[in-house]
Amino acid sequence: MKDAVRLPHVVIIGGGFGGLQAAKALAHAPVQVTLLDRRNHHVFTPLLYQVATAGLSPGDIASPIRWILRKQANVAVQLAEVQGIDAGRRVVRLTSGPGDAEVPYDHLIVATGATHAYFGHDEWEHVAPGLKTLEDALRIRRRVLLAFERAERETDPAAQRRLLTFVVVGAGPTGVELAGALAEISRHALQSDFRAIAPETARIILIEAGSSVLSAYPDDLRAFARRALEQLGVSVWTGSPVTSIGPGRLQVGAETIDAGTILWAAGIAASPLGASLGAPIDRAGRVIVNPDLSVPGAPNVYVVGDLATVTGPNGRPLPGVIQVALQQAECAAKNILHVLKNETTATFVYDDLGNMATIGRNSAVCDLGRIRLKGFVAWLAWVFLHVYKLIGFRNRLSVMTQWAFSYVSYQRSVRLITNDSAIDSE
């Protein structure tokens, strides 16, 4: 009896957008794929802010990775924490229980994404949490809702005002969406729920070190976004770098803001896994890859998404957005197939499909190149695109139902404070 033919082994680290897309692109390839992730689920990260602001439940925007890839016979999924990569020996080192395990590979795709960056002030993280995971979203939801609860039983007007002050640091898409959602919660969803406080008087401040909100967007869309935020009652501070953050307080230049809730949306840092490749990295820890997305000195290793630095036509690094990760993952998977066929690998070329951000009810901005949308039309485009991109019919139906309820009633149905710890623990 002849021995079975050994198929080339492709290991993918990360079950986010890039990792999943790479696995799917290899569905019919003559390879065996192993996808490693330390969580068993994929999260639709553009809607994390909806979980953080009580609009959706975690299950509405997440799906088990095994379920997503259940029909792809050449993929095995492992729940594992990756400790490092030994490119010389072609193994991925795992942290598995009391000891370490290794997964050998013939080709490797690293798609581990990014985490929060506090610009050298990691001590700020506990006071000003960022939004990258479901755990982050639930922690933020808890802090936001607890702020109103504590203000309700606070008798000191100054302390009450501090509790009802919410600051979002960073005016990119995440910061803008968070600030807009917080304004809508206080002005509408919670307006009639309390007796000792008026939630609609909550102060929402969006702080940006740069000169404008949504800096990657055209000038007219930036101006519209700022006006829309201010109409919602958000105070927008641009050209205002934060110099210090502490419990209940942050410093912006010479001004001190007393705030019960501070949220961070100002920067990202690449996964530390990139440094273990021994390749050149930029200041944010991203791997500076070759034009075909391979790692210098390790042509069988590809890095995609937020962990990779690729220069665009304008000479600047491509932004850390989902469409970049998806296109890079597709390119990396195809280049592995080129190598298997002894063909020349392809240079990655980014096709910019545009950007969009929602500001609040009936208000969004869309930059689609020659086409720019704002207001209600942009908001409708944002709604339908995000529902379409969700994984699974159940999630699409659930999100549409929740949004329809919120639109009609101005309510947010997931206003739950969860966690067994005492309410004064944060």
C-alpha cells in the first residue's frame, strides 16, 4: 500500500478578517491549513462600538471560527496562544498548559492584528480602555452604564457632573462613532429612566490631537462630521493633545477635565508577535514586508493586515482597515500557490474601495473616491453594507431587528451591567 501524499502545510495565525480570508482563499488548494487563534470566535469589529454602547449583544457580531469554516475540509482550527515564531526551524511555538508545543509549517501567514497604543503611557490603559475585543466592549458598556447609576445616587453636584462627563480620546472612525453613540444614549435611550439626574445633560467630549476629525477623509466630509457631532451635543476639541490621564481626570494642555469615564480611540500598536520574526519593524511594531507581503529573509512567511507595513501610491503606509487586510490575505494565499507551482509571486496592489463612518441616527459619511455621500443617504449605505458583511443569516437578522427597534423607539435594548464584582470596583 502506497503512503499517502503529504500536502504542504499552511499555518495561519489569527482568526480575524485577514486570517479568515486567507483560509477561505485556500479552500480548493492542494494544501492542508491550520488556523490558530487564542479565541474561538471571529468578531465583526466595525460594530464593536455598538456592543460598547448597549446597541447590540456580543453574539450579534461574533461567530465561532469552527462554524465559519465547517464546510472547508482542508482546514483544521486550533484554539491556542502563539508564543513566538522560529522562522529558521519553520515552527510556531504555542503556549499550551504547563509546557510549550510547536506547530511546524511549510508556509506561514501571520494575521494577528493590532492592539491599543498609548504612546509610551501604558499606565493610562486601566483608566482609559480602548476598543479592540468583545471583552473591551463589555468593559466599556459596564463603565458607561455604571456612570449614570452612580450619578443617580450622588448628592454632591460637582461629583455628579464629573460622573456625567464622558471623554473619548481620538477622533478617527471609532472615536467619532463612540462619541455619537454616547450622545444618543444620554439624549434619548436613558432620558426617562432616572429620577435624580437628567441624563440628557451629560457632557460628551471628543478630543483629537490633530487638526480635524476623521483625518483620512476629504475636507467636506470632515466638516460635515464635526457639525453633525456638535448637533448631537458633542463638544469637539481638535488640536488638543492629551498630556496626562489619571483616575477621573485628564490633562489637555493647560486645561484639566474632570471625567467619570475616559475612553481611548487614539492609536494602535502592532501585535508583539511580529518582532519574533527577526524582520525589520517600524515604530509601531509592524513588520516591513517585501512587495509580495513576504518577510525579508523568510520568503515562506507572509504578514498581512495591521501587522504589516506596506507603502501605498501616495508614499504613506496603507491604513489599518479591514479592506486592506482582506486584499492582503487574498494576495498572500495566491502567492503561496504561485510558489507551489514554481511561479513568480505577485506584488500586492491595493484597490481602495472607500471609507465610511456613522455619526449617529440618520447621519454618516462615505468616501467612495469620486462619489462622496453624507447624511441620511450615507447612513443607509452604512447600515446595509454592515448588515451584508456580517457572517451568518442569524446575525444579520438579529442586527436588523435590533436596529429597527432602536430606530423606532430611540431605545437600546442591551443596557445590561454584567460582572459579579461590586459596582464600585471600577
